[in-house]
Amino acid sequence: MFSPATSSGRAGRTAALYQQVGVETQISTASPHALTLILFDRLIGAVRQARLSLDAGQVDDKGRHIGLAVRILDEGLRSSLNMQDGGDIALNLRDLYDYAQIRLLKANLHNDSAALDEVVELITPLRDAWVAIRDNVPA
């Protein structure tokens, strides 16, 4: 009557749906500061997953995770920069995001785990600084 629950079965699909709804709810109610934190967290998570996939020899998964990380950099973080009023900070962040994207593409093309590690090492301090200023940012 009932089939065993597996991550690829109905239980797995249901769990993934609940997770998606949770993420969508979190995003729809988040402040701009919180949205940026979500992007940093998702970026770091995607790069770490790419590293795990690379180490496991799962090339397709590695590419998918790197693709997600590149999209977060390009469509999320870089596109949210205020280049008119952001001054040197915006310029420096844009350059850092461009460099991280280049490193991710190199990691994907050459299976370069050091490039993946470098991106995590570059973005993590930004993420941590973003968390540190949370109480000083208007909601």
C-alpha cells in the first residue's frame, strides 16, 4: 500500500516543495539588507556544494552549482550595486564580484578546487561584515 520514503520519491519531492515555499516566504518578507544576506549565504553554499561535487567526481552537479553561484553574483549581488551613489565601495565590490565570477568559470573549466576555495575565502568576510552591520541598518 505504501512505498518506502526515499529522497527521490514523493517524500523527497514534498520536502523540496516545503523548502521552496519556505525560501519564497523568507524572500518575500525580507528587508533589502536581509535579501543581500540571503544572496551571500546562497552564493557561499553553492560554491561549497560545487567543491563537494568536484571532490566526488560529479561533474554535472559541479557545473550546476557553479552556474547558480555565477547567477547570484551577476543577477543578484552585482545588479544591486548603486554605481551612481555607491562611490569606491560600489566600484570595489563590482570588481570583486567580477573577479569571483572569473575564478568560478576557471574552476568549472579546469576542475580547479583552489579557485572554488578562493571564492569562498573572498566572499565570507563580506558576508560576515554584512551580518555585523545588521543592527545599524534601517528595516
